Amino acid sequence: MVQKDLMQGIEVECRSGNTATPDMTWSSWITPARDEQNVDFDLSSLPDGRYMQYRLRYRKFDRFVSRVDVTYQPKNQVPVISNVSVNSNDVLKGTTTITLDAADVDLDNMDLELAFSDDGGISFKPFVSDVRARTSDKSKEKEKEKDKDQDRDKDKVEAKQPSKSESKAESSKKAEAYASTEKFSYALDTKKVAEGDKIMRLKVSDRPSAGALDMRSAVAFRAVTIDNTPPVIDDLVVVKNNAGRLDIELTGHDALSSLVDAILRWHNRSDIEGFALQAKGATLNDTRHAVFVGKDLTIPADCKTLTVELYDKGGNMSSKTVHIP
């Protein structure tokens, strides 16, 4: 910083490099820009480097420099996303709680934006934004102060115990962990999202602390299906074979997600667990049309009707009840 009235007599030049002694790898000398008040110099135009060197050129010899101050603001770091609760190819229905962890080495306050794409990721429509794990930096400081107060109270009680310093060190580690990592949670009401295959974008940014111009963000993508519609039972055939047992065949489909299970339940026989029908002729991986069968099923005594339940990957269920022939 140079006092304004001395600016006409002194020229400032700077250069940067990664060696303690300047060599050929260092940048050329540049004249940094002055701010609007002509008091401070902006060094942002300097190339990245571990070391900086400055020199002053005197155009008037009646000038005297007693002190030079160099200040800097660390580069804003990008947050890191981990432990996203939703996996690619998941089917979401009803109210689904989405959780994730986000870390920021700058200890910035962060927010979460959730968006969906219907066109394979070409464009995204924000669904919710400004989801916070904490309300403000001030609230975090209050939490830290609360932790410190608790540590001080604990120290008063355990003043004579030798593990006091270890306890305080452990408390400090916990405080830092709390400061650098946030746990986000959002209850997504999928009924407010159009059904179908989507690309879900989870974006965490440090905008609350860094501001809109300097914010950094991390993004995670998940291919998901929104499905709140039950599967369709197209046909259910129940016949009694020559041995007096039942043969069952169910045909069904789902428009959005694969079929995963068909369960037979006997009416008025809660003591008998449901029986899983078998997929006919194929596995159920990503199968939206399937046939399920059951052969030679013994009919429980006093049972006149049965119900078959058909489930899709999202947990949606359709059922059909028929009389036993």
C-alpha cells in the first residue's frame, strides 16, 4: 500500500515464481493495477507461484518508504460431495429422503440445489434451491462457543485428572470436523415431479459464504426414475389341476420401472406366509413385462379366495382377488 499523495513519485513492479531465488522460470516484471482510490495495488494479475518479489522505482527522490504491507486472500476451494443416498438407476416414489455429505476446506457455509432433466442432461429445471445444513456462519460460531463452554465446565470438574489436555484436543478435533463437513437432508415429494426417467443433479455451492461472484460448486448426477403408478395386472388365471392343487399364472406390466415380485396370499389365513410366484422363462432384470407362475399349490383348509400382489421396483403394488375354483 502506498499513500495517495506519494503515488506520483513511486512506481511498483512485481513478479512471481516457484523457487526461493529468482531464476529464468520466474514471470516477467509487471506493474499491478491500482484500485479506484489509487491506494492499494491489485496483484491478481500475477501468475500463480509460491514466491513473490516486488521492487519500487523512485521517479522523485524526495520520497521515503518506511513499510510495505502485502496481504492476500486464499483462493476459494471447491466443495466435495460424498455419501449420496441415491444411486443411479434407483426408482423413487412417494416422499424420499435424500441425504449427502459435503466438505469445504475453507469452512464455508454451503447450500444444496436439486434439479431434474427430462432430456438426458441437456437442460435442467431446478426443483429446490438454498437447502441448508446450517442457517448461517453465526449459528455455527454459536455452536462452537457452546462446545467450548461445555469443555470449560468439564475441565472445572476434571481439573485434577491427567487426561484433561487429551480431552480438550479431542473436542477441538470434533469442532473442526463439524466446521468442515455438512450433512444435507431433503425430503423429496416425488409426486411434485413428473413421472419418468430423469437425470437428477445435486449441486452444492459455497455461495452463502463466498457470494455469487466467487462461489465454487460441486455436482453429482444420478439417473433415476420417478414412478408413483402401480403396475398393471393384465391377466390372472387360477385353475385346479388333476391332483386337486392350484396352478396360477399372472401376466403383468409396468410403464416406468421393472417388475420385481408377485406374492400369493390366502384369505383368512394370516398364519400362512405369502408365497412368491416364480418368473416364467426369464429373470426380472429391467423387465417391464413378465409372467409369474405357481404350480401344484396346496389349498389351505377353509380358504375360498386368494389374492395376488404385483410389485414394481419402486415398491408400487397392484393386487387382484379371485375365488378358488
